[in-house]
Amino acid sequence: MGLFLLNISCSEDLMDDLNKNVNDPENMSTRLILTDLMTSSAFSVTGSDLAFYSSVYIEHNVGIYNQSYNAEIRSNEPTSSTTYNNSWNALYSTLRNLKIVIDKCSEGGEEEGNFHNLGIAQILTAYNLAILTDLMGDVPWSEALQPGIIFTPILDSQEDIYNDIFSLLDEGIANLSKETSFPLLGTQDFIYGGNAASISKWIKFGNGLKARYTMRLSAKTPNYDDVITFASSSFANSSEEAKFKYNGTTSISPFYKFFTDRNYFGASQSLHEKLASRNDPRDNIFFKPAPGQSAIEFAPNGEPSQVQNRYGISAITMNTAPTYLMSYHELEFLKAEAYARKGAASLSQAKEALKNAIIAAFTKVNIGLTSAEAEEYFDESIAGRLTSSEAALQEIMIQKYLAFYEEEAIEAYNDYRRLTAMGNNFIQLNNPLNSNRFPHRFTYGSSDVTTNENVRSAYGDGSYVYTEKVWWAGGSR
């Protein structure tokens, strides 16, 4: 009888093992989960529809076909809950799996004491959560990520969510600064390579995000000294920036995939005009004629014809172009803006940071200009514009806008909305529909609009995107 019971017990144990889904994050080590989460953060979030639609609204590109054309002429796409649904689901899936890593590495978890993986997960959570609330405003958060427990989570205020973002970054940096007996991520770290030096780079990334998000709230609570402090504790050069790389064969840039597979974008007339007015050498690098055309025709913002292979297209789209979670040139632009906003006494520091930013933007992989060419451009076309802290501030933001073409459209969109809230109309957009139909935010995803009454009530008919700004841009939600 004892032997019979033992055999039953062993059989049950075996069945338990057989019935486990080894691909479920609940059953995986955090080093493997984090690899997937770095990939999803870069490919499914930063390099997703969120970026492509942002690039249309901010006039880095002109939508000339299908959904992108509808977004360009403000027909249905900006207000529909289906437009961003894939990205909405990707964000919540990524945040849910990041929570699993955090729980596993926290007290009582299977990998308690794995402080480095915990810190990385906390920083990636802050990063993805910020994208979610920056674009959608008030969203489910404190009651979210609990499938099977809470089915209709409430919406948290953006202000409260931002408090959590800063707490996550502080906790993440603190955990990365601790000693741990767990091994480094090694090649599982697709951002920084997982060697001994990678931990300090993750800490720098965390500090860079603190600089970004402190500046994000400057229309509410300006604190430019903190921006400078956080930025000064971040990347020292472009080799330390947070970017996801692609090899061009088994992994391909999402921007390249979208541009080549869809052919939905035309070269933007307003972007071209800003470059040309500064004799910017990137004007001859960013664009090329459409296939079969001998010259570049720039698409008129807001009024293009819905036709492919007519307007110019991007010339810098590469299958190996990285996805930037945060670039070194962004960091230098943040420092430049902070110094310029501090007034005349800090103008020299603003100029220095701006020059560093332009050099970094000119020399990134898919631009390929030299430091000498960047310095010549700065000296001949830009330095003369920096006659005061106010004039410098305007040029800093225009240069940042230009540098963010093509992979950093989400941040360009966020900057535009923040600057508008601060009364800084530095970036002139040409779409005539912007007078009453500029999308101030993105809609919630249809997956929750149809199943969560709290989200459905906040969504209404979707027209709120044209009238209600997010909290940090002067709105109420």
C-alpha cells in the first residue's frame, strides 16, 4: 500500500511538471524574462504604432496612404479606440511581465536578493509606464496587472502615476547599486551586454530618465537644477546610451520594417523647410526620391494626395538602425534646455551642451556625418542664433526636434505638447487642421474600452483627443 501511494505521488509530481507551461513567465528565470522585456520595450512599444502616429502628428512624416493618411487628414484614426490597441496591449503585457520579475526578485520571491535584475525591471517599468501615461493620460495602474482578481481596474491620475515613476527609478537605481550573489545577465542583456560595466550603465539610464521626466513636468513644477544634476549623472557619451540594436537579418529595425513594408509615409514639407532655412546638411541626407521618381517631391502637411511612390521617402531608414530608449543627444539637449531656462548666467553652458547634442546627433549611425561637419554647422549656422537665453532656448528645441527624426518621434511629440503648455510655440507645424484637430493625446485601446466600464466612460466617443490635454500639458486627466 505504501509503495502504491508513493507511485501515485510520483505520478502526480510528474503530471504537475508535464502540465507546466515552461514558456509562461511565472515559470521562467528572470534573466530570460528580462531579455523578452527589453525586446518588447524596444520593438513592440517604442518602435510601434505609437511612434509611427507620433511622427505624423509632429510632422516628421506625412501620412500619404491608408491609416497614416487618415491620421494626416484627421479622419477617424486619431479618435478610434482600435488605432493604438496593439500597442496598448503590448504595454500592459510588458508591464505585467515586469511585475512578475519584480515579485520574483523581491522579498519572499524565488530570486530574492537578485538586486540587479530587480533594479533593471524597475527602470524598465518606469520607462514603459511613462510612455503609457504620457500618451494616454489617466490610465489603469494601481489596480491593473491583476488578471483574474480585478477585472475592471480604475483609472489612476497621471500625477499619481508620475509619483510612482520617480519612486520606481529611485528604487531601481538603489537596487542596482547593491551587491548580489546572482550572476550578471551576460548576453541576455540586449541593451548593455550584461558585463560588469553594464550595471553602471543601467544606473546612468535611470538617472537619464529622471532628467527626462523632471523636464516633462516643467509646466507644472519646473526644477531645472534637478534636470542638470540627473543628466550629469547619466551618459558620458554615445557609447553609454540606451538603445536596442538589430543585426539586419534575424532582427530588423521596426522603423525599417514599417517604412519598407507599408510605404505609408511621404517626406514632410515642414521638416524640410526647417532644415533648409538653416543650411542643415541633413536636408540632403534625410530624404530621397520615391521609387521611379528622379526628384524629391515633399508632401504638403495635412493636404497630400493619397498616392504611393510619388512623394519623397526617408533615406536614413536602415534595417540595422537601433531603437533608442534614450539617446546621448537627448540628454545633452535636456541639459541645454535646463541651462537656457536658468537665464543669461548659464548661457555659455547651454551653448556647450547644445553643441555636444548636435555633434552626437550628426554622428549617429544612420546619419554618418563627422564631428568636424557638425562643428562647422554649429559655428556657421547656429551660433549666431544664440544671442540670448531666450533665443538659445528656441534654437535648442528646434535642433532637438530635428535630431529626433526618425526613431525618436514619441519624445518629439511629448516635447511639442509640453512646450505648448509652457507658452513656447517654438516648433511651427503646417497642418492646417491643427487649428482645431491636433491630437493632444492618444485614445485608450479597444480591448479595455469594450470590457472596462471605467475606461469606456473616459473614452466616450474618442473626440476628447482634440480637446483634453494630459495633466502635465495643462489638462485635468
